[in-house]
Amino acid sequence: MVPRDERTQQALTYVRHQATKSLADLRVLVERTAADCGRCLGGISEKQARLQPGNEWSINEVLDHLIDATARQVTERIRDLAVRRPPRPFTAGDSSGRAMQTIEERRQELVRLLDDAVVLVSALPAGDLPAGTWEHPFLGPLNLKELIAYHRLHVMDHVQQIEKIKAEPDYPRVRATQFPDEPDHPDPHGGRLHPPAPRPG
């Protein structure tokens, strides 16, 4: 067996710890994951989503990966394990079909998948869960509760990646317009939707 590096071992330790919690606690974790990711993606413009800092992914590319991974590594695998169906092995995804999607289309697709994960976990029966595992390419075999915990870990890792892009000096300091065909304009009010109200008196 190939030795795990420190980062992978830390991830596996987190997943195993979270998997010791009750299913009710894991449901809350999945709901919080969807909410945290939704807040992170709010108000991102097309120009901001296309920024590629150095050799790193752009926000669009991060979302393409999250969409593919959430569908193929989480929701489909939870469905398989929940009905005691052997989950299909891991295969690399292909996001080339989303090349022409807007940031809003990507955001909506990911939100739908995150909501699907909440519904799937909420529908799992209380008590003993079906046995079985899915083989993650780095973490190894994950049971149903570990897979749910992995979902939180994976999404939040990429949420932090998006927040790091937002902190880049070259990140466009613009406010997403209400109408997608309009160009982005600098926000003269420092991120506020309206100028600050004058002080009384």
C-alpha cells in the first residue's frame, strides 16, 4: 500500500472523526455545507469568475470540478450505498461540456447538487445504515457516514480556494450587475449596495 502523505492522513482523520457522529449531526453538517458554499458564491460576476491567478484554477474551473465531483463521488455513491448497490469505481471526470456556461448557470447547477445531497442524507433511515464502501482514490474505502463527512471536507476545501482567489490583488473589485448582458462597473460604495446614509444632525 502506498504511504499516505500528511495532508491525506489529516483528511482521513477528519472524515473518520465526523463519521462517529449521529446521522442527525451529519444531516446538519450537509445542510451547513450547502449554506456555506452558497454564501461564498453569492454576487460573483463573469469577470471575477474568469480570473485565473497564475497557474491556479479560476472560480469557473473550481465550480466545474465541484459539480462533477459532487455528482460522481457523493450523490451517486450515497444512492448506491443506501440501496446496497455496489458503487461504481472512481473515474476521472470531464467538465469540457460546461465551457460555455455562465457563472450563474454553474452556481445553480452546484446548488441543485448540494440540495440533492441534503435530501439524500435526510432520507437515510435511523439506526444501522447499510454496509458497504466506496473506494476513494486517495482516502481509500469510505462507508456511508464517512462519505457524507468527506462531502463536507471536499466542498469546504474548494470554498477556501475560492475565498483565496477573491483575496488576490488582481481580483476585479466589481459588483455583479443584475442584468448579465451589462458590463460590470466598479462599486463606488466599497461593496455596499447603497451609499452610506448621512449622519443625523
